[in-house]
Amino acid sequence: MNRILLFVPLAIFALMGITFWVGLGIEDKTSLPSPLIDHPFPEFELGVVEDGRTLTTADLQGKPALVNVWATWCPTCKAEHAFLNELAADGVRIVGINYKDDVEKARDWLAAFGNPYDYNLSDPKGKLGLELGVYGAPETFLVDADGIIRAKHIGDLNADVWKKLKPQFDAMSGAEQ
Amino acid sequence: MHPQRKKRLRLILFLVIAVGAAVGLAMYSLSQNINLFQTPTQIANGEVPPGRTIRAGGLVVEGSVVRDKEGLGVTFRVTDGQSEVPIHYEGILPDLFREGQGIVALGQLDNSGVFEASEVLAKHDENYMPPEVQDALEKAHLDGKAKMENANSSDTDTSYGKGAGY
Amino acid sequence: MENLALYLPEIGQFALILALVMAVLQVVIPLLGVNQGQLWLMGYARPFAVGQALFLVISLFVLAACFVMDDFSVAYVAANSNSLLPVQFKISAVWGAHEGSLLLWVTMLGLWSVAVALLSRSLPLDMVARVLSIMGMISVGFILFTLETSNPFARHLPSPPMEGGDLNPLLQDFGLIVHPPTLYMGYVGLSVAFAFALAALMSGRLDAAWARWSRPWTTAAWIFLTVGIALGSWWAYYELGWGGWWFWDPVENASLMPWLVATALLHSLAVTEKRGLFKSWTVLLAIFAFSLSLLGTFLVRSGVLTSVHAFASDPERGVFILALLGICVGGSLLLYAIKAPTVASVGRYEVVSRETFLLLNNLVLVVMALAVLTGTLYPLVYDFMGLGKLSVGAAWFNTMFVPLTVILAVLMGLGAASRWKKDTLPRLAGVTAVAALVAIVFAVVTPFIVQGEWQGKVVLGLGVAAWLVAATLADIWKKSHGKLAKIPKLGMSYLGMVLAHTGVAITIVGVTMVSNYSIEKSVRMSPGDVETLGDYQFEFTQSGKIEGPNYTSQAVRFNVIQDGEVIEQLTPEKRHYSARNSIMTEAAIDVTLFRDIYVSMGEPLENGAWGMRLQVKPFMRWTWLGAIFMALGGFLAMLDKRYRRRVGVAQA
């Protein structure tokens, strides 16, 4: 009897462990990466940071793009910027959304750290961000040539993350060619 | 049974009962002290009875913050991208309370549908979205998607989430 | 030199890998020695422990150097530092986020291992080998975790950012330089007690000698935990800007749980050492204490406790943590289940005896820890089951802790006054009657004189505090036969207990007073306005700007007036940190032993007015002063002569 009692702590711990494991499994299934996946990119009509011209959703289409949400106040964006520069050098089309930010500051930033973006949409009020379900910067969306969102990544983009996203992006580019 | 053992058994029995009673009381008290999180959509749908203490949260709607002329009262609206709830609060707002920022408020709904907050929380990190708010935004997006699909996706141009009256 | 600096992060990473190799050797070789009965193999435990720690320290220093030299090619540095950051914060930024604090954690584990290696001359070699091998296992797990999922030396190449993202302004503070390392020392220190318990289980030598060996180590870890928790509370109080000093949030709870269990462990070890009882229970407590430390450090740091999303967003890290926890806790509990029966306790004690009181005290402490655990995990479980999001209000924790603390304090007084093995209620009542009377009179009369009214909680709080002090004094009086000169001869261990128990009483007084008699006011104030709060007037004299190294702040000057005289000028600030575009409230506090005056700024309103929060908090300092007493008490107990005895006696 005593001997069985000694297994009680282990049993309780095992039970807790299993609960955790199962619980996390459920969580993984219900939380979709984003409800926007496989849906068209939200409508927008926004100014461009670099030259002030106005672009709309139609301008996004035609070629697959990484849409990167960033801001000068966001430290992680600073950390991921170098990697974006590399991607741009490899010929990846990156469209920026300058999120809840100041156009002047954004220009200074791009001048200082390099501009990997095809162009940057200025979203000072975060309206487009809200429609994209952005929680905070940085976030990155994979948008195909038809303007459909295919994947989303929250947090900084780095070599590890890109390893997972690249096949999908290449497939999109392949389909276009 | 050996008297020594009997004594021991009695002690163990006493301890088990005491612990059991304590746990029971604790769990009861716990059930009285939990504050459920409700999304603006749930509140707008009337799922929350007035007077019950809950936590509500969402993004503070741009341009909705109105301060009282006297004192420290402030009124603002929060949204999950689908519905909005007006919140009234009397006191000092946290440093990271800003328009567009995710916040969580603790308080009760009054009879006119205004959420009377006794506490407003915004985390000290501009990259951080309170997890509840994040969840509420996602849910609202999912609902929006479902609705669109029900409408037979005739209007694929409709953007997600109604925005918030910009 | 130039070239060396260029490759510094690689050197750091290489040192970390070497530390891992050392740790693996520290696990395998001594254990092999124990298995084969080869003393020379066991003898390698110490050098490997020293080697491992050396490489870990190098690694940590290299990371600190990367911060000081603004090497923004290192991703972790870029995300948590800035060239404008003052140098002391560049150093503390090393543990400002997950990766660095993990490195700090394993480095401390290495240092504790070295301490065990160097201070264990009185221990049999096979015991040293087992203990260091177990600590090595923990080390291997966490160095692997660091290298695999949270490498602080990862680089942004070839085009590093020009400037870093800055340290979270909340962490740019003296409190944050000292608080996390102290707390970590406590968390990690419990691994020593854990390793001793497992080593004793493995060898089947769960005896008084084992308890005597692990007691000072447990006490040392406990001291760090005590100070760490107090520092955390103090930091939150002055830095978060609204005067709260305990929030029952998961991070604080995570530090409180191991403290409660470690406190129980200390007392249980005392029984095991003195009377050879409660062995199984003591081992279990040692396992629990360290398991809760792990839970505290890693689940909280990884964010799993506060949000399941943190887990989902970085599953690799989360799965690794869960696996490590599973192996560590599950493995030790399995070992316990298999080995514990062979070491059943012998010895008898009566129902009324010090043993019983200590057992009850243990029980209350464990129940407290369980209550905290329940309150912390409940929202998570609720979420898992898909029932929705909720939070457990602070009110619940208070409801649990007030009665439990009262019971605990009563037991503390009785326990200290009672005799080992066999005591009688009449004797005990005789010894403590005066103390009880003093406590009741004090508790009933004091609030009435001070406040003119009674509040149940105040009477209870002051009552148990007075009881604790009075019972302790009565015990000293009795033991020293009323002669002051005899007090130092009562033994360091005993005096340590007296000091620590007095500390608990002081904290209880502080908490009682500040929770029940604090007054506060949130008001709109313009220059020239005067507000009255309690006995004090607050005069808003002027407002202006202050420039800091990496921030600018708006500041307000206040005169605090008492009885028509200005007793203090306070300057609260609202700081704006440009790198992160974030705002921080810097409260201004006027401190005396019996009250704090706390002034903090809210938001700017029109016409130069500000929302201001004014608070008067009586006895605030006592809350932390008690913790200092407890820590000093622990320190005295560690100095006791009997822990410095040599091999012959220890093996007896």
C-alpha cells in the first residue's frame, strides 16, 4: 500500500503533462494562421512613402510579393531589415506597409538602412493593418500574382522562417511564369 | 490493529478531510472570483448581462477618446473589427493607452450599454497585443469570413472587418 | 585585437559548445565511476564542473562584451540594445530577454556546481560524483536548449543593422540590473538541494548526514529567492508607476511558489537532520521546489503561462521546454517512486511535539503553493478546454492567503516554543500564555488608538505579528534564563530562526497596514493647485522638461506640505524613450520608515493640467524590511558551526 502511494506524485504529474499536451494539440488545430488566407488582399488606396503617389489594390497584383508590415518604432523590424535587404538582392519582390508611422521617419530609415521594398504604402492610422488583422509589427504576408493572400508570418522574418516560406513563394512564382 | 498504527491512520484521515475541505472551499471561492473575457461582438450581441464583472477588450478606435471637461473621466470605444463597445473610465490611464492600441478593461456593463471600467490595462510593450484581444480580433475575422461565405461571396471586394468608422 | 572583436560572437558560441562537452563529461564520467566503483573516475567530477563553469562564464562575458561594443550584427544585441543606452544598462540588457537570461541561468548553474565542487570536502567522493553528475544533466539539457532554440549569438549577416532597437525602457533601471540575477540564483540554487535529494535516493543513503549536507545549500538558495522576490516587488512598486507592490500575476506567482516550497523544505530538512524523520517527504519537497523553479523560469519566460499563443507562435521552443520539464520532473518522481520505499523513516513522536507543528507548518506552506499554482494555471486549463478566456482576480489570492498566513503564524510561534519528540499541551500553554495575551491586547488596542476604529483584518494581522514576536521573545527569555550575555551562545542556527521569524512578523505588519490604511486620489491638477490627502497637502509648483541620455521627459514639481511646512519636494516624470517610441511613468517617492508618499503623473490634459495620482502608504517599507530580516536570519543559520565539521563526523 505504501509503495503505491509513492507513485501518486508521478501519476499526478503525468496527468498534468498529458492535459498540457492534449490542450496544446487542440489549440494548434483551432488557431488558424490567419482567417485571411486564400482570400483577396483587402482593398486599399494609400500614399507611397517614397514619392507620395497613390496606389490601389490593383497595383499589388501582377507579380507575387511579400507584403511586410513594419514601422520605425518597432525594434524587431530593425532586426529583420538586414534579411529583407538580402531577399531583395535575390530578386524577391517586397512591398512594405509602413504601419502607424511617420512618413518622414520612414524615409530617413530607408535612407539609412537601405530600401529592399518595391514601394512602401503609408498606413499612418493603421487602417489597412486592422483590415489585415495585424497585431503588431513586423508581420509578413505572401500574396500571389492575383492578389490572394497565401500565407502569413507573425514576428521577424529570418533565414529559418524563410526556409519554410520559400517553397510556397517559389511555387507561386513558378505558376506565374 | 496496532494502537500506534491506529493513531497514525487517524491522523492521516484527519489530514485528508482537512485538505479536502480546504480544496473545496478554495475552488468555490475561485469560481466566485474569476473574470471572464468578453469580446466587443459578444457584448454587442447582448451576451453579457449588465452588472456582472467581466473583462472586455479590443483596439481603441481612432478618434473615439473623449475626455471630460472636469475631473479625469474619459470615454472611448473599443473594437474587434466587427463591433464596438463604448467604455467609460474615471482615473489615470496606463502609459501605453493610445488610439489603435489593444487594451483590456475590467468592469461592468451598465443598463445603457456603456462599459463602466474600474481598471484599464495596456501592456508596457508596443509590440505586445493582449492575448485576449488578439483572440477577439481573430474571432471577429473568422465570423466576418463565415458571413461572407454565407452571402455566396457575390461581393468578393468587401474588405474584412468593417473597420471602425474612419 | 580588431580581428578578435570581429569574431567575438563566434568565440562566445564556441565557449558555449565547449561548456556543453564539459557538461556531458561531468554527467558520464563520475557516474561511470560510481557504477564501477572507480574512485579516480569519480574524482573527475570536480575538474569537469570547474571547466564547464569556466566556459559558461567566458560565454556570458562575451555576450556582455558584444553589448558594450554595440555589435548589432548579433541579432539579440540588435533587438535589446542601442548605442545611446548607458553602459550599465547595456550590461543588464544581457538578461533583458529570453536568450540572454537563459545563458545567465545556465552560467549560474555552472557556478553553483563549482561551489558544490569546492565546498564539499567533507562529503564522501561518491556522493560528490552523484550530485555533480545530476547537476551536469540539468546543465546539458539547458545548454542544448540554448544552442538549439535560443542562441543569443545568432548573427544578422552580411548586412547588420546600423542601430539597435533599444532595451525595453521598463527594464532600464537599477532594480532590473539586480532583480533577475538574484532571483535566478535562487531558482538555480534549488537545483543543489534537488541534486542532493536525487543522489541520496540513488545511493539509498537518505539519512541525517544527507540532511545536514543539503541544509546550508537549501538555505543559500532560499536567501537568494527571498531577496529576489522582495527586489521584484520593490521594483514593480516604484517603476510601474502606480504604487502596486504585488499583483498576483503569473511572473510573481512563479517566484512565490518555489519560495513557499523551499521554506517548507528548510523546515522539513531540520526535522530530518535532528530526528531522522520525514525523509520521503523532504525528498519530495526538494523535487517539487526545483520543479517549480523550472516552471517559474521557463514557462513564464516563454510566455506559455500567460498566453497559449506564445507557444503556438514558437512551437519548437515550447515543445523543448515541455520535454525538458517532463524528463526532469517525471524522471525524478519516477526515481522517487522506485527508490523511496527503501528509506522509510524510523523514530517516533507524540501528537503534541515540535515534529507535529513543523509537519503542519509544511502542510500550510504546501497548500499556499498549491493555491498559487491553481490560480495561475486555472485560466490556462479553462482556455485549453475551449471555455473562454478568464483571469483569476487578486481578491481570490488574498482570500486564500489571509487565513493561511494567520494559521501559519500561529503554528510558527507554537512550533518554536515546543519540544522535540514529546511535549504536553499544558506546558506549551504555560510557556506561550503571556505571548498570546500580549498579542491580543496589542492587536485590539493599537488600531483603536491609531485609527479610532477596529477592522477585523487589521486586528488579525497585528495580532499574529505580535504573537510571533512575543512568543519568540518568550522563548529566548526561557532559553537564556533571562541573561542577555547568554543569548549569543544559543547558536547561530537558533538566532537565525529568531531573526527570520521576526522578519515574517515585520512583513505581516507591513502588508496589513499598507493594504488597509493606504489612501489615494486621482485628480486633475494645474500649476498652483493644492490637493489635500490625509495629513498632507500637495502643491503643484511648476512643470518643465528634462533631457536624459536616451529619453526626454516632462516633469512636474510638487511641494509636499505637512502642518504648513514644506517637508519634501517631489519631481515625478513622464519619460519618452525615442528609440522605441514608448512612454514611461517615473513616480516620485518620499520615504520614511512609517510611510511612503507616492506621486505619479497620468496623462497631460488641456491648459497645462495633468492627471495626477497621489498616494500615502503607511508602513510600506516594512513589507520589504521583513524580507531583509528573513534573509539575514537564513545567513546566520548557514554560519552554524555544525555545517563546517569534517568527514569523520559527517559520515557517522
